[in-house]
Amino acid sequence: MLARLAAAWGRRDYGAAAACFAEDVCYADPLRYQLQGRAALQAFFEADDGLPQRTEWHAVVFDAAAQRGAAEYSYEGTHRYHGVALIAVQAGRITHWREYQHVDARAWPEFTAATPGLAPPFTAPEASAG
């Protein structure tokens, strides 16, 4: 799903990007914006200043049993952002997305250089402990 989302953003196909999300999605950066619903989210995506868009996922973890995950990313459009999104999924669509991101011109390796032991690959935790 994340690869499909990144590809849609890269093509600037915001209808396809928004289709990855539930009709009643909650999408927010707690300090910057809070969007409710797929239509509001698509309008948010479309406000791209006409610039090329690129997303690269770094560390991604997903608990299939709980349908919850987290993904670190770099996003380039109006600015270069590095961040992490916490994601909830239901019926194959993202229902909740909370992201924290920073504007930073550095490439991902330089941005994360202080914590080299956290470099991907990550693997999802076991669905059950036991």
C-alpha cells in the first residue's frame, strides 16, 4: 500500500493517492494541520505548488494482526521533509495517519547519522507473543 501511495504521489495522481485512504480518514500533523475525510485529503495533496513530488520509505514496521504500523520517510515537493507516520488500516485502506516531520535539506543518511544503529531493514513484530 505504501509503495502504491508513493507512486501515486510521484505521478501527481492525487485521486489514486487519496484512494489509499478510507472515506472518513483522519490525517494530521498535530502541530500543523488536521484533515478529516478523503475529499479534504485530496485537496491537501493537490496543493503541491506544481512541483514534482517524490517519497522514499525508509524503516517500515507493520503489525498485520493489529493493522497498525509506522513508516519513516523522506518526501520532496515544496520542501524536503523527513518524518515518521503512524498508520492504522481497516479493510485495506488507511483510516488514521499521524505524522511528525521536519524540513531539512540534508539527504536521509546525513539526517539520521546520529543513530546509525537504527538503519533499516526492519522486520514487523510477530503477530502474537507466545
